Amino acid sequence: MMKKNLLVIIFLLLVATSCRKVDREETDVPAVVDTDPLPSWNDGEVKRAIIDYVNRVTKDSSADYIPAEDRIATFDNDGTLWAERPLVQELFAFYQAKQMVAKQPALAKKQPFKAMVEGDKTFFAKGGDKALIAAVGATHTGMTEDQFEASAKTFFSSATYPGKNVPLKQIRYLPQLELLDYLRVHGFKIYICTGGTVELVRSMARDFYGIPPEQIIGTSFKYVYADSSRKIYREPILNHFNDKEGKPVGIQLAIGKHPVLACGNEGGKGDIAMLAFSQAGKYPSLQLLVNHDDGAREFEYSEPDSASLKAANKNHWRVISMKNDWREVFPKP
């Protein structure tokens, strides 16, 4: 009888232990999640190429493995990470002009302030890049960095985008935000390499893209140090224009390495040199070019001579069709 009772106790203990083990294992099983790293991208050649590339260069056993310290990615900003019709840099310059004229009314009679206050687009259309740089120089210099940053933060927190009437965060491209996160998870260090001024992009890059200010490469004006105030000021003298052939120069100065992944956009020929520079490195690389071919959801425009698309075809860069490759373009409000 005692032997029978002992067997029953052992059996019950085994059942209880088994149940506890099952409960623990079931608890440890993670919830089913969507494993698609780029859910706002349509399944197609470009998306598959991105995922394949990232997998190949981040696996230790892969012949294409790239050490983490060399996984450098550079992204243009205007037209690549957010909309560029109009340029946010231009909107900020006009915002700054109005603030400055309010404090110094006499500026309203001088160019480029007169054109900005009156909304004279003809002045800038005729003057081209030279007039725009002059406007940026006049509104982005002559103040301390603290003063500039405070103004930029006020602008980004309050401005709306013309034509769409949405906050500036709503003109970021959702598929690109997913791509930035995907690359970060796999050990890529991401830089923004923009034709915009480095200080303006620094002021919002962490909040908008999760990219710290020290990873911004952009157009810069001459810095001077004032010993009396121990502060840095900018003068309205262009130091480096970070566009076209200036982008590889900026990358070399800031990083000293070829990016293994570079992403730009078609529309102003500004990113051809950056993508070509990326392709010239020692590691397997990937070049991406955003094509603005979706007039319904974003904008539709191109270069008259299609130079960027021709370069992409010649060099086997991947062209991202907004219309065909992106399921969504902008984040939902």
C-alpha cells in the first residue's frame, strides 16, 4: 500500500513539474510580430536588393562581410528623406528674414530682404543659386549659435508645409524612416550629407531622423571665434558648398571613408558624385536613387537631361520609384 502511494506521489510531482515547464516555455515565447523590416515598401526588386545587401554584409560568415566600423551610410536630405518642393531651407530663410525685419525695419528696403518680405520669387528665379546662397547667408549668419538654434527650434515646432498644410514632420518619407531604422539595427552609422546648411539640419536631425548633430555634413559658412564673448559666430562668406562634387569632399573631411551605402534623389543632379564616390570604395556597396514619379501622393518632376537616371543606369544603381516601390509615402498624422 505504501509503495502504491509513493508511486502516486511521484506521478503527481512529475505532472506538476511538466505543467510548470510548459507554462514557463509558453510564457517565454515572444508574441508573433511582423518580421518585415520595411513594411511601407512594396515587395519588389529594390526592396529585395536592400534586404539582401544588408544580410550579406552583416553576416560574419559571408564573403561580403563588412566590419561594423566601416558600415557607413550617407543620405541626402532634400528630396531623399523629406519633400523638397519647396526647400525647407528656403522656408526657414524667409522666416528668418521676417523676424529680422521686424527688429530692424530698414532691412525691408535692402536685398535680399526686400524680395523675401515681399515674396518676390522672380528675384530668386533670376538670381539662381547665387541669390539663394546670398539669402541664406544674410539670414543664417551674424548671430551666436545659441541664438540660431533657438530660432530654428521655434521654426520647426511651428511651421507648416505650403501646399499640404501639415507640420514639417509630416513631409518626411515613411519608407526612408524605416530604412534608417533597419540600417541602425544592423550596425550602420548613418550620416546626412546635404546641400542644406549644416547648422539648420543639426537643429532637427535627432528629433526628425534619430541622427545626432555630429553626423551631419552640409553647406557651411565661415566661422570666427570672438575672444571677448568666447562664442562662435558665422560670417556671410561661403566656406563649403556641399552639393554635387562638393559632397564627396565633405564626406572625406567629416568621415575619411567611402560610404558603403549612399542614397540620393533625382531632380537636381546633386547626388551623382556622392553615389559614384560610394561605389569606388573597397567593400561591396549599394547606391539608391529616389525618383520623384508620383504626382498624386508627392510631386512629379525630373531633370531635363535625366543625368541622374542615366548615371544610375550606367553604374547599376538601384532606382527607387516612389510610385511603384513605396506603399506609403508620408507618415499618417
